[in-house]
Amino acid sequence: MSALFNFQSLLTVILLLICTCAYLRAIMPSVIDKNKTGVLGTFWKCARIGERKSPYVAFCCVAMAFSILFWY
């Protein structure tokens, strides 16, 4: 089943995207920062969410991990 039609899978993909973009921006900021608009600007926005809301993103990652491990 596609991640677009399964809500839990969609949330997992979004969380992974946010965490990956924030990690890549920490390692190579020039790659993410040069594309702030357009379709590739989505990665810049995800990196900003991961940096600024990191406690909430971390809590969501832990909650998602527990839900996948114990309820899925």
C-alpha cells in the first residue's frame, strides 16, 4: 500500500524527511540553503522545521517508533 493512503506511513515519511533534511543541513548547509524557493525549497523548509522545532520533532519520532514497534 502506498504511503499516501496510509496515515501512519505518511506521518513516518514526513518525519523521516524532516530529520534527514535537518541532518543534511547540519553537515552541508550550502546544499540546502541555495534552494529556498520552488520545489526544492520544500527540503529547506523541512530543514528549518527540524532545526527550530527539534524537541517536538524528537518527541514525534519517539512516539512513532513506539507506535510502530508495539501497535503496528
